Amino acid sequence: MRLHKSELAYIVLVLLLIASAGVLLSALGMVDSAGSGRSLYIRLVTALGILGSGILFGLVFIYPILRSQVREESQLREMTQSLSKRSETLEHAALTDGLTGMQNRRYFDDALAEYLEEFRRIERPVGLMVLDLDHFKMVNDTHGHDVGDDVLRSVAQCLREFTRYHDVVARLGGEEFAVVAPNMDIDTLAKFADRIRSAISQLTISSGNIRLRVTTSIGVAVWDGRESGEEFYKRADRQLYQAKRQGRNRVCA
């Protein structure tokens, strides 16, 4: 069993008492060499009695207190670790979309702000695409929300597969998604977005006995180096609605 430092201190104290008693007895023996044997015996019994009383007192009163303190500290440690894990879990939940497992709007806003700050410093481009599934309300109205949820999960998985590890992919809410794509100029970003659009349009989504396909409209923009995160998002969002007005299932930059 691993001993707590307070228990070790108590053991050291006992050992010191024993050593002190040994020194005392040795001294008594030398001093009494000129005295009577009875006097030595009385001193010996007295010293041992005092030592024994101290050890017994420590065992009966002090040691249980120390053990109780150790248990309390151990429980507090476990409680602290448990609370820390719960805090991490809650923080993860606060930044994650429960349906798709993707990052949520809160995470997206924070990550976009950090990217813009860093890429302003290194003077590199940051691309943004905003995606919205076409006629998604019709899917929910026709097939029900369970099927709609399966559609969202399938689209989320497609986005994970087609984006890079350092891209920020998030579900902003409803049927709207966003991708922050660093180090892309507008032409490269538009081609990247069109590959994603094409991949989503080719998905065959299964939900129970239902098979269906969906399309998405995408608006893209490259940061101008001056916009705030909100302004940047709104510009990409305007391109998204331009894609909707032009007939859907397309990319507008």
C-alpha cells in the first residue's frame, strides 16, 4: 500500500522516538554504572513506559486522524478529476453539433476569428464556403424529420471525406454548413466547392425503405484582409443566395 506523506511523517516520528529512547537507555546505563541495579531498573521502566505511552497515543489518536485526512484528500482528488472530465465533456458538447457530430456555429465563429487573425499576420488567403441543402424543407415535409436527420448526417460525412484535415467544417444550423479553407485563392476555392457540390449530388441516401438524393447550393468568398469574421461570412452568404436565385445546385463566387 502506498503511504501518504503525512503517514510517512508519522512513521519517521515513531522511528525517531525509538532511536531517542535507545540513546536515552544507553545514557542511563552509562550514568548508572556507578549506581544501584534497582535505580537502573526504575529508570528503564519509566523510560519504556513513557515511550510506550507516546506510541500508543499516536496509534490510537493520531494515526486514525492522519488516515482520515488521507481518505478525504483522495476523495477530493477523485472528485476534482471527475469534475475536470465532466467539464471537458460539457465543453466538447457546447462546441459540437449533437446530430452530425460536426463542429457547431459557436466553434465556427471562434475558429474563423482565429484563422483571420493568424492569416492577417502571415498575409495568406483564407477561403470560406457556405452551403445550404436545396429544398430540404420538402424532404422533412414529405418523409419526416427522421429521414431529414439521416440526410444531414450523410451530407456531414461527405463533407468530412472531401475536406482537408486543417479545414474547419461546421454545421451552422438547420440545413446550412460552412467550410473555412485556408490557403486557397478564389479559383481554387470555387473548384474545391464544386467537387463537394458534385459529391453531395451523387449521394444516394438510405433511410429505412426510402432512397433519395439531395443537392446543395454553395456560396464562396476569399477574405479581403480587412473584413471582420461576420462581414466575411455575410459576403459568402450573399453568394449562396445568388446560387439559389440562379437555379440551385451550383457554386457562386
